[in-house]
Amino acid sequence: MNERKQILKIRNFAVSFNTSSGKLNAIRGVNFDLYQGETVAIVGESGSGKSVTVKAIMGIMSPNQVIDGGTIEFTYQDGKQGEKTVDILKLSQKQLRNEICGRRIAMVFQDPMTSLNPTLTIGRQLTEGMMYHFHTPKAEAYQRAEELLDLVGIHNAKDFLKSYPHQLSGGMRQRVVIAIALACNPDILICDEPTTALDVTIQAKILELIQDLQKKLNISVIYITHDLGVVAKVADYVNIMYAGKLVEKGTVNDIFYDPRHPYTWGLLSSMPDLDTLDTRLYTIPGTPPNLVNKVEGDAFAPRNPYALNIDLRMEPPFFKINGHHEVASWLAHPNAPKVEMPAALKARIEKMLREGENHG
Amino acid sequence: MWKYIAKRILIALGTLFFILFVLFILLSFMPGSPFNQLTLTAEQIAVLEAKYGLDKPLMIRFFIYVKNMLQGDFGVSYNIIADYPVIDLIGAKFWISAKLGLTATVVGTVLGLFLGLVASIKHNTWLDTGTTFLSVLGVSLPGYVFALALSYFIGFKMNLLPIVYSTKHPVSSLILPVLSMSMGPMAQIARYTRTEMLDVLGSDYMLLARTKGLSNRILFIRHALKNGLTPVITVLGPMLVSLMSGSMVVEQIFSVPGMGSLLVSAVQTNDYNVVLGVSFLYSLMFIVSMLVVDLLYGVIDPRISVSGGKKE
Amino acid sequence: MNTTQEDIVFLPNDFDPLGDRQDINADKTFADISMTHDIIKRFCRNKGAIISLAVILIIAVMSIIGPGMNQYSYSEMKTSFASLPPKVSALSGIGAFDGTENGKDMYALKGCDTDFWFGTDPLGRDLWTRLWTGTRVSLMIALIAAVGNMFIGIIYGLVSGYIGGKVDIVMQRIIEILNGIPSLVVMTLMVMVMRPGVGAIVVALLTTGWIGTARMVRGQTMKIREEEFVQASQTLGASTFRILFKDALPNIMSQIITMAMFSIPGAIFAESFLAFVGLGIPQPQPSLGILISEGYKSLTIHPHMLVIPVLVLSVLMLSFNLLADGLRDALDPKQKDQ
């Protein structure tokens, strides 16, 4: 592996929301790293805090949101000063807008049907970012918009630029949204469940497109998803998130072939699989904890069939499995009893490995 | 586009024809006669009815009326000013009502838009609460309550402004009527604007626009305003008409000699032709304003296809 | 996060499995709340709606028992005691309800030794009795109109939406024509045709008041007609009528009720409007509209004759609006206020 350049470094990030039923600790200390040109997926159930985390990277917060601590360090090339590292949480709204949003970090949202402004033409929405940040002349901006659309697979787009979002299909719209995100050559592209709202046939195409663009443009991508199928297809690294905390992180191979956290086991087991004989789809029992209440010990313990006594009183730290694989579970402690992953999952992984060998 | 407009106009004309028919039938069922002075004998009434063509069968009278109407003749008044053409009677009153209604609509719209925008931008602050309270009040209470309150306190007790309309003070004597009439529209528009703007401000496309790093001013003007305010146009036209037709009581309170008071006195004296003329004019304005709003909306909002489609 | 592994002091049984000592299938997060309970809870959280409901109930009760609370009737005239200001002897200390007008004790001047709590009108009728009788009349008109409009609207909308085709087109044209005439004008004409009276006013209110409900019911019916559960009951052999009432209606009942609620203040206003135009219910029966248009004539001399009925009318209309608002939010939290 050649020299990796870190561009995003989140440390001890904590966020809470003031709600009518009390203070909700949505993010409870998250460490997250992103290196140039790589794709990291954040996987978790809805409400686990993945969206809140990435939105904070762009400075998007709801009015009742409070940052309780942590840093989000972002390293980028500033034209004049060379390499520069800033803590996004310390920037003013204005700095954030002028320096970061759109220019260096861009985002693709879940639902392309609602994320385009219905009353502005595609051309206008594609060009306004460049025209605002770089003062690109209009003709040039439209020229570039055409190139961008070409890049995302919409060719001969001159007339297309004059159309309105409602005239396009969902897949087309998502391409436009991706083109908008790329308009100012960002370093980081955040994709918040970019394919959930699309037809299955189009999902694969959009994923391929994003992967393709990433290679061409050498950008870093953060994927937010609850779909492990997507993760297997696109990600280099995977972070599993549960109840506002990361519980396991590693490379795709670590997570898929050597998962260590019982929650990851649960997620993998609940992936539908045509080949397995077991007809019952596995679900993780129970529901995520209500984060208004203080979490004692391991948040996953109440749903964990492998929970230990210590899980009830102490939160597990990260244990290193190898150079790139870490897990926050007491099961990884040397004193812990040796617990094997569920047999069905094990069988499934072995089968995948065999298939991998056959194909490779 | 033109085909669509033509189709809409044809439909509107058809509707208007039927409305006229319904109004005509309704009035022919009116009890009593316009000629109800006690001094008149039965023969005299019969002569009068023959003179005005009231003795002919209903359908024939209707077609005569339509034929005359197309030539601008709405018949003559029986009682208010005997034998005076209805069209001239209305014409004199129409402008003052239109002036009153239009001014109140403009004042109400401007104030309402302002309040609605402020409330949506300052969502969940005391400004928002205050605006909401004001608009609940304005939506709930009829215009004449404001008219009574204003004329009593500002006009009578404080003696600041005239409480009776007079041609000598055409501006100052219209302030109170306009003010009391604009409360309803103001409240309605403020409420509507607030909801629409909150919807827009919380939308996904606003979020996407924010991630582009645009300034708040551009975000607000280019992305939010147009989407938030377009729907408000739909309420304007019908509002103007209902304001004019609903102003009867306010016109009475301030003695404004408008269409409202004309209709009231026509109702009270069984002056059928005048009642018919005024009612038809109201309907005409109503239909026309809805047509205009429809077409205007099609021009402003690209989602509405000119072939008559609806919002997705 | 900062705990290093050396800091931790482990207990001897720390690494024993919990095993069956916890029920991992327990769902602790959400309590089991029934839908009705949920609606009531949401409604109760809305203070404005609760206060409005209380105010409406108080006014309604007063309109029932109020007229019987003193010895006067609403039509009994005592011309010698005409236009007396309000007087409640028990409250004479507070500066109002002391029977004075412009500093003069009108009761002493006219030689009246009994109290008229809300004063008398120019014909010497007791305004307390007239007010509550009038409120009762106005409320009755509004309620009957609201319920009537609801029924007409539901049936018209169901028929139009469910049968569809030509019937629907004709029915929609009829609505368009009725809707093309401003509703106050329609009402004025209807009352003129039928001669003023409670019945005429109710019928006038029923002429166009149902259109909104009918449109909504039609739209929903057309939507629901295509939905699977209705088609399912159809394949199971349910009759059209049964489907309409059992499957389509409950889905939109909350919206219909809210709409009916919103129509009540409109009906109260329409009654007062007709009274003002001179088409109110005939003498000597009072209604809020009649009281207001009578009181208006002596606004500058005896403001109490106007102020009290206007206040009751305003409070009623405001309360019904707030109640309807609260009801809508409680029944359907997704619906936005317009």
C-alpha cells in the first residue's frame, strides 16, 4: 500500500439534540478517518447518527442541535498557501460557505425527486455554484455544465440544460445531482444513501458511476448507507455505527470475512441471500436504545445474545485486531471467553470465500 | 398554449351562461313583486308588468335578457331609480367598490407577505408566535368586527379619521374601511405564506442548495422565495372577489356607496334587475379572476404543463 | 474513549456471559399507545384548543340556561325602561355594570329598581335574555348547517367519485356553476326567495356549504377506489355500498370532521351577515346577527348594545377556529395548516 494522505480526521465528535423529552445524545464520541482517493462507508440502522455526522462535516445543523465536543480536521490544498488544515467546527458560517461547502466538500442526497429545485432549470442549478464561488462567466459555466453532464453519462446536453427537474426521471435526476456535486471539483463527495430511492436497475448504474468518477477525479467518497450490498460493491473501508458510536471498523474484507462485533454479525446475517438454505430472514432482536436515557456500558448489550457481565457496567474501548481492523466489544478482550460467530453466518462467509477464490 | 387558453375561456363562458340561468330562475321565484306599493291596483300592476315584459313566459324572458345583455343592456331598475339603466347604476358604484377591494387586497397582501416571511424566517421565536396569533384573529373574525371596532375607537372616540365616507375626503374617509377589510386577507396570506415558506425552507432542495455554499441572500431570493410565494398567487384572485362581495356590511357601516350597499338596497326593495345585475357581475369577476390565476400560475410554475396537467 | 486497557479494574465475573439473564427481544423504547389515546393526548397538549373547547362549552351551556336565569323573556317590552345600561348590583364597585351612562345613573332617572345585567334595548327588552336566546339560535343554525353540509358533501362526493364517468362530469359541472357565484350572493338570493327565517337561513347555508366536503370526499374516493384494500374487499364480494361506507369513509373521516368544524364559524358569520343585510330572522326572535345589527344602530350612544353580542360572536368564532385547528392537528399530524 503506497503512502496514504489523510484529508479528514474526526476525533471525539459528540452531538446532542434538545428535544421535548430531554437531551438526546445522538453522537457519543466518534473517531473517523478518510484518506485521499478512498471510499469509506458508514453503516448503521436509521437513527444511529450517520447522517448527523456527515451533515456536521458540511456545517449543516438543525436548530436544536448542540455540538458537545470534538474536532473535524479537514486538510486541503489552498491555491495560495499550499496545504492547509482547518477544524471545520471552529469555522464561521461564512468561512464554511465560502471555503468548504460545494467547493471542497459536496453532497449527494437520498431522494433525487425532491433534492432539485422545481422552479429552476437544470443549467441554472448546475452552474450557480461555480458562478458564485469562482465567478465563472455564464457562457463558460454552461460549457462546463455540459461537460459535467457528459461525465455523469448524459451526452449532448445543450438542450437538456434548459429543462426543469420534473421533466426528468429519477435516475436522470440523481445523475444531475451528482453533476452538481462535482461542479466545483470537490475533494470529498458525501453520498447519503444515494440509491435508496431509485429503482433497483438504476441503483447499480449510479453506484458504478460514482465509483468511476472517483477513480477519474481521484476524490474521496463517504458513503452513508444501511445496505451492506452497496458497501461490498463500492467501499474500501467500512465503519459500523450503532447508537451514536462506531463499533467496528476495518477494510471491506475485514468486515465481510472476519467480522468481530456481534452487531456486525447481526447486520451480515440479516442480509438477504439467495443461496442459503435457511429460509427465515434473520433480524436483530429488539430496537436501538432511546438515546435520551443515559447509556450504561455497551449500548448494544440489551440486544446482544453474547453479552458479558462487563457490558452492563463499562463501555468497551476499541481493540485492535490487526493494523486496519478495530472492534469495540469486550469479546475481543484477551480475558473474554472465546465466542464464535453464528454458525449460519460462518457457513455463509466460507461459501463467499470459496466463490471469491473461484472467481479470482 | 393558445389552445389551452382558448379551451379554458370557453369553459368559463359556458359556466357563466349557466350561472346567469340559475340566477335568473332563482329571481323568478322571488315572492312578491317589485311593484308593491299599496296605492297600486291590480290593473296598474298588470300594466307595469306588461311594460317591463314580466308577463311573458320565463324562458322567453331569459332569452330576451341574454340578447339585451350581450348588447350591454342589463335592463332597468324598478325601484331604486325607476327606469334608470341597471348598467349605469352599477357602473357608478362599481369603481368605488373596486377601488376599496383592490386597495384592501394590496394592503392585506403586502402586510400578509411581510408577516408570513418574517414568521417563517424567525420560526419558533416570539415574532412567529405573534404573527400566528394575529393571523388566527384575522382569519377567525369577520371584517365587520374590525370595522365596528375601528369606527368606534379610532373614528368616534379618538376622532382621528372620518367614520362616514364622503366625496370631499376621498382618501382619509377610505382609510378605515380599507384597513378593516384588509385584516382578513392579511391574516390569510400571512398564514399561507408562513406554511409554504416553512415547507420550502425545510425541503431537500434547499438543503442541497445550502451544501453548494451559496450566500443566504441567494438562497433566500433565488431558491426559497419563488417556490414559497407562487402558491400565494392562487388565493389572490378569489380573495379579491370575495372581499368585494363580502364588503357589503363594511360598506354599510362606513356608508360607502358601493356595489355592496347597492345590492343591499336592491334586496330590500325587490329590485330584481339590479339584484340580478350585481350578482352576475360578482360571478363574472369571480370566474375571470380564477381563470387569470390559473393561466398565470401556468406561466410561473414550470411544473404545470400547459395541456392542463397538475402538479406532480 | 480515553481509557487505556491498563486502567481498568476487572471484576472476577466480568467476562461471564449474561446468557438468559436478559430478554433480548424486549422492546423498551416505545410504549404501546392506542390510536384514540394518541389523538386525545395530542389534542390535550394544545392549550389553545382546550381553552377554546371550554369557552364553547360555557357559552353553549349559557345559551341553554341563560334565558331562564332572570324573570324577563326575550320579547317582553318595557318601553319605560328602554335603553338602560348594564347593571349588576353585586358588581357596582368595579366601575362597570353599575347602571350609569356618561356618569348618570340611568336606573335612578328612569325609576327602575330591578337590575338588567346586560341592559335593555331601545324597546326595553332585557338584553341578557336576548343575548343567550340569540346565541342559542345562532349556534343551532350553525350546527344544523354544519351537520347538513357534511352529509350532503359526503353523499355527493362519494357518488361522484365512485361512479365516475359521465355522472361525475355532470356533477362536477354543477359544483363549478354553484361555486362560480360568490357564496354570500347565493345565500342572499336563497333567503330572498324563501322569505327570511331560521329555515331559510339554514337552507341558504346548505346551498353551497357542502362543496368543499364534496370535493375532498370525491378526490379521496377516487384515490381509495384504486387502492388494494378496497379492490380486495371487492373481490371478496363486498357490495359497492358497503365498500363506500366501510372502507372509503373511515379513511377520510378525520378530514371531514375537521372541515365541518371549520364551517361552524363560517355559518355563524353568514347568519350575522344576513341579519345585517336585512334578511335575518323575523322579529322578535333574536340571534347574534340580529342583536349586532340592532346594536349597531345605537353604537355611538349606547355602545353596550353592540359590544356584548360582538364579543360573544367574536369569542365563539375564534374558539371554533382554534378548536378546529387543534382537532386537525390531533387527528392528522401530517396535515399542514393552511
